[in-house]
Amino acid sequence: MERILVVEDSPMVLKIIRHLILQGLDVDVVTQTDLASCREQLDSDGEFFAAVVDLNLPDAPNGEVVELVLDRQIPTVVLTGSYDDERRERLLSMGVVDYVVKESRHSYDYVVKLLRRLQKNRHIKVLVADDSGTTRRFIKGLLQQHLYQVLEAKDGKEALKVLAQHPDVSILITDYAMPEMDGFELVKQVRTEKDKHELVIIGLSSTESGALSAKFIKNGANDFLRKPFFHEEFHCRLMHNLEEMELIQAIQDAANRDYLTQLYNRRYFFTTGGKHHEQAVAKGQQLALAMLDIDHFKQLNDNYGHEAGDEVLRQLASKMTQAFPRFICARMGGEEFCIMMPGLNNDQANQLLEGFRLMVAQQPFMYGDTELQVTFSAGVTNQLSSCLDNMYQGVDEYLYRAKEAGRNFVITDD
């Protein structure tokens, strides 16, 4: 488990921060109260994901603990008792993640928010498009302080190539004035592929024209910053836009999930599956579809109750997610499930389903202390048909045959 170091001489503040971190993050918290104990801790066991340190300690009144922790390459949030512009400039130039004035409970909540953001940022890719190498290096440095993965491009055309190579980029930061393709044209082209909830775009410019910000946003940017900008404004804009995107994605994901099993629901399956089907038909690619149904599910509900039935559905869904991590698994209703497997032929899909069938049949499901033997029947097809609905009806017929054959059976095109 990851650890966070907290260095604070106030017992009350230390208790509050430790409690909030443990409440909000799945981490261990190591606490120290002065520079000497902090140095001893780092020398003996200095592996920390991040640190929260007080700027003024009894044996380190001038921020020496900040320098100590930063020297160990640990992302550091600084706590301070008062705000001062000169101190602010000095801390930011040292490379701290942020500094927080100890004013209220809100201040400590913000510290936890920063730490949670750092955890997420390690998995977030940011592309910086700017023709100035100096500016790219400066922005890259700011982003790396907050643990983002950073990619670079010197103009709009190169940025498009990078985005094609890295479709998982979450943020694009682009300058306006670039050769080959400027920021406006880049934003317009990117927005033909990805909307604002899939990719955050922040425009940059040093031009004084007030119309630039409006033009960037009208062309599809989420936000705009004028150069030069304050470090805090840069990070706050990123954090705000990321949180908005993540919130919308979470809402969309919840709408696409089955409430009981957390698999995708029927609507998502036909919407996304339909796109896979169209692509397979257009490009002559393989696409396999499997439908499975739990055997004697009504009998299980009658004998053990509907709560037992719900638990079996949840456990089967969990096993499906583990067995088919690359594919679309959906609960279609009741005890019926579908798995869409792009790129697989009939033999490959049948082999996967047969292995999954054997595993489910051999491993008992648990409902409290009761062991339940569960099996399923399935159909698998690789016949694309003219549309997904026809493919679905075909695999449904195979499932019916598997039931007729005695259940706990897989029927395929062959």
C-alpha cells in the first residue's frame, strides 16, 4: 500500500490531516513532528508517494523540511500559517505541488483533494503542443510536478499524429500561433473525433487580443489561458476541467451499467455493439457474439430465495469480467448475458466460452455459508448477418438448442 508522509508539529492539525487522508484515500499515513525525526524517517525508510509538510517547525523555522523532502523527489504539499507573496514565489520556484494556508477545515479538505488528484494524475496523459521548445519544457515541468504523463508536439500536424498514436490522451494544451497548423485548426480537427467529455482542450496564447479566448472556446476548447500565467491558475484550471470531465464520464458510465451486476446494460450493448458490428462488416473483420443463460435459475430462486439469485448473478458477472477483460460483457435482462468479442473467429470464441463454462461448473458459488452449484448454457456465432439484431437472434437460437441438448452446454456455428 502506498504511503504518505505528514510532518506537522501541531497535534490537533496532525490528527485532523491524518484522519481526513485515511478517510479519503486508500493509503498508509506516517507522521513526524520535526525536522530531525523526518530526516531519520527518510534515511531509514523513505519510500513515499507524497508528503504534506508544515513550513515552520520548531527545529526548522525557515522551511528546511520542504527542501529535505523535495530533495528525495517526493511530491510535496506545504502547509503554512499565513500567506505571503514572497514566500509563495519561493515555494513555487522550489517545485512544490501547492501550498495551503491553515485557515479552516476546508483547507485540509483541499489537501486531501490534491493528494487524490496526484494519485489519478499518474494515469493521465497530457499532450503539450507549442512551437517553442522553451515553453513546452516549462509546461512539461509544471505538469510533472503533479505527476501527469507528458507528451509533446511542435505544431498542430504533429499533435494530430501523437493523438492518433495515443488515443488515451486526456488533456491537450495547445498554443495558438504555430507553423503548419495553428491552435484553432487543431482544435477544430480534434473535435471532429472527440467531444469535450472525452478530451479536455486548453488553449494558450500570449497575444493581447481579447477575442482569442472566445474564438478558442467557440472552436471547441474547454478553456483558455493567457501567457504568462500563474502556476496556481494553471493547475486549478486543469483540475477543474478534469474533475468536470470525470464527473460526466462517471454519470454516463452509471447510465450504461446494470444496477445489480455492474456489467454493461442492454442499451449500451446494442449501441456500442452496433458500432463494432458495422466496423466488422465494413472492414471484413472477425466478430464473435456469445449469449449465455444460467441453468435452472428459477429453481435456484425458489429453493434459496431471490437474494441468493441476486448473489449468483453478481458472482457470475464478476467471473465474466475477469475471464473476458478485453470484451464487452452485458446483462441483457434476468439471468441472460451477452459477450461481444471483436477480432475472434468462431473457434477462438468457442474455446474461451467452453473454458469459462467448465470453470463456472467446477467452482461452487457461495451464498453465506451455503455452496451453490451453478451452470450455464450458451450459444456462440461468428455469422455477421446484415445487422446486429439478426446476429443476436441467431445466437439466441443456438442458446435455445444448448438448453434442449441438456443444459451446461455450448452450441456454435459448427
